[in-house]
Amino acid sequence: DIALDGVHTARRAVDIALDGVQRAGANLGGGAAVALTHREANSDPFGPFLQRQEQRDERLERGMIAVADLVRSLRYRAMCPDKETARSTESQVAFKNALVSRYHAGFRRNGKHFISASTSFTHIQCAVTGWKTSKTLCCAGHLLPHASAHDALAFGLSPDDINDERNGLLLAQGIDNVMHPPLRVCFLFDVLHNRWEFAVLDPKLMQQVVQPTRKRFRELHRKPLEIPQGTSPWKRLLWIHAEHAITSAMKKGWIKDQAWEDELKKLASLLDQVNGKCDSDAALRTWLADSITTAESQAKDRDPLQTVKHKPGAAEATKVQTD
């Protein structure tokens, strides 16, 4: 708690200092051209001030980086607590019922078929596998572990949010067991299709069966989550979990493709905006707009027309296709 208070105090100090630097720069205003003239003719009287300002900017930048690193380490520790805290049965049941209600995941048997049931349900649908299993075998998994409620401030939440239904997913036991340490799976957000996808990071999991279902992990890799539209859990929590899980998987040599490096860059960009007090949806819109601008810029640098070589025996006419 003391460390978190120090982080927030440091961030407020950085914000205040940055505002001061900006006001100082604004006060210089139109005197910039005069300063340049004096620099050449009168031994640069503004030099000492500008030099001090640059030094302050450098110290502020280093301070902001240090604060960001501290927040990141606190978040990673919170995602992987040393041990889980004891919870009352009533608390666990209430949290699971809240998730069932949010994701419309309650069912009961009607002969050979299942019918939706908001109350008196006997089975719960896993958000990843889609299987309807006994409600005792489907876990109400916390995205930010219950043991880390005291670290919620590092995620922009309060300790009371730990049992909020947006902090959970209904998962088969086999998936819940590998979600938090050792971080063998994660969830990625597909911006193009506006949906979450399940990703398997540890190749040793691929052939294993997800208990208590008959599905194998390889069948679920990059499978969209089966949750109703508009009921996404807190995006920042899944982004932070994914960033930590992918980084850990790379260090262990589980994944090596460039696509994962690109995914990390996307996550870093989104989290930078969220850390800047931007909500998750606004961060997504900004990231998508920047990506489109970058793609259009790259497209302009390429020749839009490409000559296609003919296969042996083809006509001699040159075919041109648009890139």
C-alpha cells in the first residue's frame, strides 16, 4: 500500500512538473526568435535557462520511465500472487452467479437437450470451449486474482472491484488451472472483428485435453470467446495479463514468431494510452486510427502496379494487377 501511494504521488508530481515546463515554454512564446538572435550576437543569454529546462525534461522523462517500470512490476506481481486467499463459500457462489447472469451461461437439462436458465441452473457454459459442464466443474475465474485485491489501485480499480463481474470469466477447470501462474495461456483482442480470442502459449499444452471436456487445447487456439455482444470483461486486465504471459513465454522459448513481437507492441501502445487516463475503448479507437494511417502511408511508398510473370506457355500479353 505504501509503495502504491508512492507511485501515485510520484505520478502527480510528474504531471505538475510537466505542466510547469509547458507553461514556461508558453511564456517564452514569441521570444524564441529573439533568443536565437541573442544566441548568435550576445553569447546566448537564454542558454543557461534552456539548458536547465532540457535537464529537467531529461530528469522528468527518467522519472516517468521509473514510475512506469514500478507500476508494471506491481501489476505483474499482482497477476501472479504467491498464494490464494481464503474466501467464504457465500462469496464464491455470489461471484459465480453474477458471472452466469452477465454472460447468460446458465443451463439445465430438458431431456437430451439444454435450455437456458437464469436461475436453478445445473450446468454452466465455458466461455472458451463452449461446453456446458456441471456447475461444480466450471470455475468462476478472477482476471485479477482475489489475493491481489490490495493491488487493485495499480490497475485503476479499487479493492471493492475484485468481485465485480467484469473481473471474471467462466472457464473449464483445465483452462482456469493454466491461466494464472504459470501463464501458459492468454486472451488476445482482435480489433478487426471486435472480439476476444483464446491463445495457447505453451506448445506442450496443445495435445492435452481440457478437463472436464473432450476438447484439446490445439482445437481452441485462436478460438473466439463465446460471450454475448457487449459483455466484455475489463480489457485492461486481459491486456496486462497477455503482456505478462507473452513476455514470459518468449523468455521460456515457447513462442518466437514476429507476430508475437507485433502483438506485444500493440499491447504496449494500448496500455500506454490507458495509463494516460484514457478508457480502453478510446485507446482501441486511437490505436486503430494510427494503424490505418501507418498502413496508408506504407501503401503510398509502394508501387501500386506489379507486373506478373507468365508461366511457360502463357500468352505474351502483359497482365497487370493492383496491389
